Amino acid sequence: MRFAFVLGELGSGLRRNLAMVISIVLVTFISLTFVGAAGLLQLQINQMKGYWYDRVQVAVFLCVDNSTSPSCAAGPVSDEQRDDIQAILESDSFSEYVSTVEYESQEEALGHFQDQFANSPIVDSVTADQLPESFRVNLVDPEKYEVINEAFSSTPGVDVVSDQRELLERLFTYMNVASAIALTIAGVMLLCAVLLVATTIRLSAFSRRRETGIMRLVGASKAVIQLPFVLEGVIAAVVGGLLATGTLWAVAHFALNGVLAEMYPETAFISSTEVLLLAPLLILLGGVLAGVSSLLTLRRYLRV
Amino acid sequence: MIRFDTVTKVYDNNSRPALDAVSLEVDRGEFVFLVGASGSGKSTFIRLVLKEDRVSRGAVYVAGQNVANIPSWRVPKLRRGIGVVFQDFRLLPNKTVFANVAFAMQVIGKSRAVIRETVPDVLQTVGLEGKNNRMPHELSGGEQQRVAIARAIVNRPGILLADEPTGNLDPTTSMGIMKVLDRINSNGTTVVMATHDDDIVNTMRKRVVELRNGSVVRDDAQGIYIGETEVSAQ
């Protein structure tokens, strides 16, 4: 009965304050969408890190005829130099950094090049001796690229040491900036949502002060008096959270998995199911913020 | 049932106390008129019994319990044992007579079956049988006050506090309300009624406690009140 009573009060409160309730729904919807977007970006970054870090290698390119770096002054790498470099890479002192070393000859380099640029006319004009031979080094910890760079960049016969990870890092920086911007916008919007909830609950409490006054006099408990108001804010925020979840899911499903995944088949995109993992957090965040905000407001504006 | 032990209530330090060292005991089942001009402390007395305000000095006991020691989460329980009626009725304008009375039971969690059974009985007690579905604005002032009384007693409180319940009513209607209060009192409910209506006090011949400037100046077992002349003499 008390439960039914609270629900009835809640219903009448929502009806009386419909415009304000809708505005809470919309503001929480937008702000939680931004929070969720930031979260998804982070998930995407992690996903790509996990995917690429296993595959990225440090390439130690060896000198060819037309190399210009000082360590290549003596011309193309000699067999002796090549054997030395391989020996150092595979030695015990590097075994804690290096997991595998693969040698890529000029012919293999041409093969990879031709695969990669299969549709480009450039393929026909490139010959094997223009491409450097290289050691492809997989690191135990991809962050320890500097060790290899320092050890080999000035070794005779080594043209340049390049870390494929650097390219990714730049991409991740952009994604991190984007998610920071999304979070900032989300923060401002969430603040708006909290203030809006406070104002709405205050109005709601004021418009029902006659009822609450009587409830107080006949000995209704604090919970029965306050719950309808708190629920009013929380339900609006939760609806906003559900809308945000739906939007994020649609973006992940249609934009990421639909369009982008087709355009970049080798990139691992997060799936729309990951949005559903994020959803409870978003809804909880919205609900808790609204609940706390309305409780604090009620403490000031509703005598119990 | 209600005991005031040298109670002083000061609202702000620059003016005289609203109640000044008032000691008073109201026994179970008594009917007490609390009389005095406006500003004499009648409403403060009622507010202190309900723990709407805190005493400045002294102690208020309700049903043997010092209200100052009741934690805030227990205050609703204290108030369930006390019915209150006001001069301005305080009905919910968008609810029927039945719903107004039922409201007091709903908010403390009474079941629908109990409400359906109790409300008509109480409405009969206050003389409103057959008016269940009227809206407050369709009722006369006296009838509205009866609804308010029904709401105050529907949870069977041990105490009924009435703050100028006849203040907005003409003398004939007022006498009807007094009959209702008397009937409630004879069912065992302690009634404390604040008023400055001397006709009513003199007709009822109940205990009269007179307050003046926050102090008890008179406490007669079957007293009378000549309030209006005193006010004009001042």
C-alpha cells in the first residue's frame, strides 16, 4: 500500500512537472552520451593497443647503395656487419628485451611491398635492390624501443632504426585528446543536469507543500515523504541514461561496425556489445547524481 | 498524557519568551481549553507537543516520554499518536472527502481494506455520512472542519490538538464542531483545544488553562473565560 502510494505520488509529480522532467531527461541524455563516447574512445584505444602492440615491430634497416646516414658511409652493408648485428640482437644481453628476430632480405621486402601496393602503378618501377634488407625485432615490452634504437642507430651497416609504434602513438594521442574533450563537455553538461534536478525538485516540493505538510502532521515517515521526489529526479536521469545507451549503441553498431569496419577491414573496432557493458555504468552515474542532488535539495527545502 | 515541566520557549533573544516557565499537566482522557489572546503562547504550546520546535529550557513529556529525547527518525511515530486540527482546515482541494481522510492512512502504510473499512466509520463519527465523494469546495466551512477532524482522528491518536478549530466558523456551526470534539473526548481521546472564543468555553464547562504573555495565569477545573472583555481592557 505504501509502495502503491509512493508510486501514485510519483506519477502525479511527474505529470505536474512534465516540462522540467523532460529537460532533465534531455540534459542527462546528452551529457551521458558524451561520457559514454569518451569511454568508448578509451575502449577503442585499448583494443587497438592490444591488437597492434603484438604486431608492431622495431625494424633495423640495413644500409643500401643510396643510404645517406653517417653509419652507411662505407656503402652497403657487408655480410660481416650483418652477421655481427644479428649476433648482438640474439645475444644474451638483449634477450630480456628481444623476443624474436627475423631477417628480411631485399627480395622478401620487395614481396611485401608488392603485396601492400598491389593496386598502385609504383609497384612496377621498384626493384629489390632499392629496398633495404632489415631485421624485424619483436620486443618483449613494446615500450622499450629506445634500447634497440640506442644500441644500433650508430652501428656501422645500420641505416635507421624505426619503431612502427610511433605512428600508432600519434593516433592514440589524437584519440585521447578527443576523449578528453568529450569528458570536459560531459562534465559541464552533468553539472547542468545536477543543477536542473535540484531546481526541478525544489519546484516540485514547493508545488506539493500542502500534501507534504499534511503527511508530516499525520506521521508519515521521512522516506514516504521524500521518496516520490527523489524518484522523480532519478527516473528522469535513468531515462536519459537509457537514451544515451541507445544512441551509443546505434553509433557503434551502424557507424563503427557497419561503415568504418568495411572501410578499414584490418582495424579492430570495438563491437556494439561493448556499449552494453558501458551502459550500466552510465545509467548508474545518471541515477546516483540525480538522487544525491535531489536528496540535498530536499534537505534544504522540504521540512520533515 | 502531556506534561510541561517549567518550559520556556524563546524564538528570538530580543523579544519576550513565547512561553515562560510553563508547568502544566494534562491527564489521559481530559478535555482542556487553552485560552488567551493571540500571542499568549497557545500555538507555541501545540508546536512543542508535536516537536515542531525545540524547547529553550525545561522539558515536554508526551505519553511519558521526553520529546527532546526522541530521535528525528522516531518523530513520525510521535506524531501518529497525535491528531491536529487547524483554523484553516488544510484539506487537499483536489481530493474527495473520502480521499482526504484516507490520505492520512495511506501515508502511514495502512492497507486498502482497512482504509475502506475505517474511513466511513470516522466520517459517521464526525457527522459526514453520505458525503464521501464531495470535493472540499462543495462543503460548508463547518463540514470542511469535520473532514479535517476526521482526518486527525482516523489513525486513532491518543491526543487531539485543535488550534482555534472554530476560528473561521459562525457560532451555530462552532457548537456543532464542539459536539464532535466532545464525542471524540468521551471515546477516550485527550483533547487540547486552543481558542479565544469565550462562548464556547463557557458553554462546555471544561478545564480551562489561561495563558497570558507566555505564562499560565489560571487553571480552573470547570472554568469560564471572559476573554473579549480582558482584551478590550488591555
